Amino acid sequence: MNTIEDIKCRLIQICENFFFSDNIRPDKIIIEAPYIPYIPSSWDQNRILVLFESQNLSGAMEGNAEYEDELEKLSKADQIRRLYTDLLGGERIGISPWDLGYLDFPLKVCFPEFDRADFAVGNSVLWSLAKNGKNDEPSKFLIEQSSRLWKEFLSEMQPKTIIAVGDISSQVIKNAAYSDGIILNTYFPYGRYPSFINKHFDFSVDLDTYDDVKYALEKIKKTLDSPISSLKKGVTLKKTLPMAISLLQKLKRINND
């Protein structure tokens, strides 16, 4: 049976064998080396992979500039293993939505038997772009290249469930054509969609009048009655509840099929 270290070593080899030729290397790329996802020691018990978009290394998040500087000093081998470093300190691994705790509540509601530390975490696009000192959207070319690498990653990891957060993550996983597990596509819990829900949905009055929410209420109440390991400042129920309900409904449909 393959150990976690065996899997990580093969993922590292996949990254080491990838390179951009001079004529196709994007001129706005920040760190050229792709990087492997964070895989917990409990992977064999969980096998749930959460994927976001890209690192957005030119963002204004606290410590981001220093993090980028430190990454540039690392060897290629350490850049590939960047999510396993302690460059940001604490529990931060370098994927902002995960570090900020936006997924803690939805995942705990959907998978109450697991803790935060049990999930594998990665970015779907394995490079970051900058334009005029600010983050730039992942290009079609980098999405295609990332899909190629994720096809190999997933063959080695064999996740049972992939949660693709956002349209770009969903596109990368679709392109990778993985068919050995469940794929749940969802949205960021702080974008336009949840903002619209927050504006037009009265959580104090309407919560139990929706059939989809009724199904979720029992699970949600159990979660709220138990500690969630790392809810951060600014992560509110109104931001994360719509995502929790969406994921619960998708899991319910899959389990009923």
C-alpha cells in the first residue's frame, strides 16, 4: 500500500519534470515552479481534496509580500513543497480562503466526523500571475497546463471526493477528466452569490421555511453546538451558511442516486 510519503514523492517528481520552454513561458509569472497540494497524515481515512483557484501572490493580505520574497529565495525543490513550509507561521499554509477559515463551517456540517486537519488542500492553477503589481486572472494557457498536471496528481492521490471551489477550479478538474471519485462544484463563500443571498434572505425569520434549509438545519445545529476549530474574524454564518446548504444538497442527491 502506498504511504503518504510515497504519494508526495511522486507528486514532487511530476512537478520537477515539468518546465516551460523559453518560447511559451508566461512573462507575468511570479514563481515558475508548480507545487504539490497539502496532504494530511490522515489522508487514507478522509481522501477529501479541497481545491481553490491560485495563490494570488501579489495580493495585499498581511504577510503576502514577505511570503513572496521568501518563496523566491527557496530552491526549486522547496518551492514545489511550499505548502509544507512554515513561511507564514501558525496554521497558515499559503492558500488564503483556507487559511482564513471560510471552509471550516461548511466542511464540518457536511463531514462532521472529520476535523480541519484531515482534508487535503490545494490550488487548481499551479502558478500565479501579476500585472502592474496586482494579481492577474489565471490565463487559459495556465489553466490548460494545470489541468495536465492535476490529471497526473489525481491518478496518484485517488481522492474519493473533490470539492472544487469556484469556476476556475471546476474547469481545471473537468479538464483533468477524473472519474474515480465524487466531484462537488461550489462557489466562494464571499463572492457575489452569497452577498446577494445575504441581502435578500432574512436568516432570523425565513430560515426554517425553505425545504432545502429544513434538511440542513439538524446537521447545522449539531455543528453549531460543537466547537469549530478555526473560525476567524470576519467569517460569519451569513457568509458560510449558503455554501454549507449547497454542499449538503449535492451530497444528499449523490447519496440518493
